[in-house]
Amino acid sequence: MKLNEQMRTVLPQHNELLDTLNNLEAMAIGQSDRIFCNSFISEAIRLLINAIFLYEDGYFDCAFYSVRQAAETYNSMLYIANKGVSALKRWDEKNYFPMNSKLISQLSQIDTFYSQVKANVPEFFDAYEKATSKSNKIIHKQGFDTFYLPHQNPMCGIKIDKEKEKQFFAEFVTDTICLVIILYIVVDPISLVLADEELTMYFNFDPMSEPADMAFLSTHLDSDIDSKIKSTAYFKEFSQYFLEKEKMRPATFDVVRYQVFDLTHLDDIKSQESLLNFYEKLILALLISGIQVTRIHPDCFILGYTTSIPSNYRPTEWSSSDYDRFQNSPSVFNAPYHTIFRSIIKGPEKNWLLEHNIPFTTKEIERIRDIFNKFNELYGRLASAFDNYNL
């Protein structure tokens, strides 16, 4: 009873669309009052992925519905983000919630950035509305050419242009991805700051948000889409806040964003030490003192920081349990580990794991202990002052 083989097809854009969606799964929002948006983002991306496979397996109507639902999920996300916790609760408890058509009309009224973006790229939103209306004819089965029979049996007397439908579907998915990226920018403008090569250098910490995929928008929507969004009054005011901050040098940027210390530019990093967090300042002190480490894992966290010194160890896989067991273990230096050495020392909160290619000398060990003692003591004073302030 399953669909026969002739119903199956492959979209010419199959790899490009799935690669893009795979990358978009990393999109995240870090604002505490909008963390819930990450679930909506994940759901919308999954709906688009499902749509591609549904269409290629022959379930064309279900595929169009899944694409439309991805857009509606994002509209709901943006609406709730503006309305707050009460709207999220009503939505989650399945109480009254506006239908998509009402949502869209209200979004322009309640979200300034959304209304300005829509005004700057009206041709896209108008075209998307028309594409959605066209897809609704397929979803709601208006016309015999939307039935499965002519798709399964070309001899039934009902003519359909499968290639034309396939092209429309691919364009609908592509345009929905564009909409998803635009609404991601609207709900989290930091994503556009991060995507700008100049602005991102003024963003002096590592956010949860990811850069918006402006390359995809420019390729499939409008080469000027970037400037059109940035020219809105909302984004100009938003970005001005960051332009008043200190601009990071490339080496500092690598530390803050990518957790990488370039030993050939320690002076540059030192000149902007105020932009580093407490742990990064400790690592910088170690490196400036001449301690040759390849990786540093504060609190024995699996990710940690790397340096420009290539490690002699090339693991093919990692396990958090390999690091967790060091969190409360006794301090140890120069423990052989595969082709490198590991050292454990008490940090400001938990143990730190240092990886190095050659064993530390006695003098280096004393230097490491002195630096950690200094920072541990400083951290203790700062923590005590913070507790007293809260009291």
C-alpha cells in the first residue's frame, strides 16, 4: 500500500538545502528571556528537513504543509518573544492562541524591528505570501492536479507538470529558509552584529548566538539584503551601542571568540587584558611567564582553550568522563598521557588540566603554582566581596 517507486524523486538542490539546514541547526539565542526560542528554532529546522525527505519520497502535499508550518512556527516564536511569559504559557497550555494570519498582522504592530525590516524588503514578504497562498491550494487539495492519482498514474487524463512543481517546492523551501534567517535576526539582532566583519570586533565576549547566514540571503534573495536590514533605524541604534566599545585586536578576538591564544601576539592580548574574563587572564599570565602548554582545560571542562603550539597528541574522539575524573583529584605534574603530558592543579573553583608536549621543569612547576596561588587568592577575595554585596 506504500507509494510506488515512480512517485520518488530527488531535488537538484538536495545537498545544498540539507547542508544549509544542517548549519542552521547551530542557530541559538542566548538572551535569558528568550531562551525558549531555541526550541522553536530547532523545530522549524526539523520541519524543513522533514519536508525535503517527504517530497522526495512522494508525499508532496505533506511536504508543502511541513514547509508552511516551519514558517508559522517562527512567526509564533517572534510573537511570543514580544508578548512574554504569559503568551508562552497560553501557547504551551493550548489555550487560545492567534492563528498565523492574525499573528502576522500583529507582528508589525508589536515588533519595531520586524516592521522596519518588512518595510525595507517588501518584495520578499509579498512574494512569500503569494508562494504560501499557492502552496495552500496543494495542501488543501483544490484542483484534481493536487490529488495523488495523477502523480501516480500519468495516463489518468489529468495533466500535471512534475518538474514545474518540483521547482516550485525547492523555491518555497529556499524562500522559507530565507524567512527563517531574517526572523532569527529580528528576534536576536546580535546575530547580525556577529555576521558583520567590522561590528563583530566590538562585541567583547563570546555569545551563545551564532552569526546570521547572510551569504545564503545574498545568494538567494537580494545582494543588498544585508545593507537593507542594517539601514533600519532599529539596527542602527542597536549597533551603535557596540561601536562605543573597545575594538578587539585580531589576537584578542581569537581568545574571546575561539578560545585560542597565539603566542606570537601575547603583547597585543596583554594590551587588551581588560576585555578578557578571569580565566583568560590566568591563562595569559601562564603564557607570558613562558609556560609552554598546548591546551588548557579550566575546571577540567572538555572544550577548554588551545594555544598556537601544535600538540603531539591527535585524538580521534573525546569523552567528557576523561576530564570529569580530574575535577577533584589530587594535583599532579608531568603525568604521561599517550604522546603528551598532563598536569592537574587546583584552580579558582575546580581543578585545571594542562596539556603539554614536554615535561615541566621544577622551576616551571613553581612558577605555575605561584600564578595559580595568586589568582586563586584573588578569586576568593572577589567571591567574598560579591557575597557581602548581595547581603
